[in-house]
Amino acid sequence: MFLSVPGAELPKQRVGFHSVEVGERHYGVFGLQQSSRFVQLILAVTFYISIVAAAIVVETLLKALGWSPQEHRTALVSTAIKFNYTSILDIICGVVFIALSIVFFKPAVPK
């Protein structure tokens, strides 16, 4: 049974993340001071490597099972740019995207 003390707060703990965060700096497993940008870079590189490895594993598996075609039959067709209903929808979605981006990135004005 746990007793609670009024006004006492427990320290925040992150499961599986072995570092201490002080301000904008992270002190990692080896006790080295690491900036937030460095941690972001390490995460981005790790995710990229894992995605590439997964793609290689899937491609190898599909080739081993014989589910990947050996011969690709393609025909090059030269077409002109057409202006149809999808072009109109692309323009409308582009305008909506630009408007929402302006609203999102517009600095807030305090009252």
C-alpha cells in the first residue's frame, strides 16, 4: 500500500530511455553531453538504416520465394500534359495547403 504525501511529486521517469535531461542538454549512457540536435540526428540515421535494412530483407525474401518477376516488360509511351479534372483538384488542394500553412506558421498575437 502506498501512502501519498500532499505536495510531493515523483520524478518523471522514461521507460527504456537511459539519459538524464538538463535544460537543452542530454547526458547519455556514456555520460557524454549531447545536444538535442545530436540526438535528433542519431535518431534520423537509425531510422533510415532500419528502413533500408527492412527493404533489403523484403526484397531478398520475395526473390527467394519467386514472387518477384525476373523480366520486366515495359513500353515507353510519350504523352502530353493534359488539363483535366485532376489538375483542377490538384490546384484546389495546393491552395488549401498554402492557406493552412500560412495560418499554422503565422505568429500568435497576444491580446
